[in-house]
Amino acid sequence: MKSYDYKPIGVCSRNIHFDIDDDGNIHNLSFIGGCNGNLKAISLLVEGKNAKEISKILKGNICGMKGTSCADQLAIAINSVLQ
């Protein structure tokens, strides 16, 4: 299993941490900063799920006028480590 940290851009969270196992599944997702309840829920929902599938689902999700969101930034983070 490999661990990753990503510094999101344009959102309230300041860091995204996650692990990806040898089968490509996400584990131990956590956000520093941001909307605590929502981000805890995302972490629970993606636990053990395929990283590529999660990225496809969350990519392009925006928050207000920001043009991105913590979920979108997670998709970007996943894509950056899977390429």
C-alpha cells in the first residue's frame, strides 16, 4: 500500500491524505480543513472502493463559484498518482 498527500488548490481544505492498495482501492482518506462533516462522509463512502471509479464519480463536482471542490480536488489527486 502506498500513501499520498496532496495540497488542494482553490478549496477550504489544506491537505488530502489517502492510501492506495495494490488492487487500486482507496483507504484511510482524510482531509485537513474544509467542511468537517461532509469530508468525513466522503472518507467513509470511498473506503475500500476503486480509486479510478471514485475519480470518475467526483471529477468536475464544484462548490459554489470556486470552479472546483474538495471532492473534485480528490479526483485530481487520485489522477495525479495513477498516471
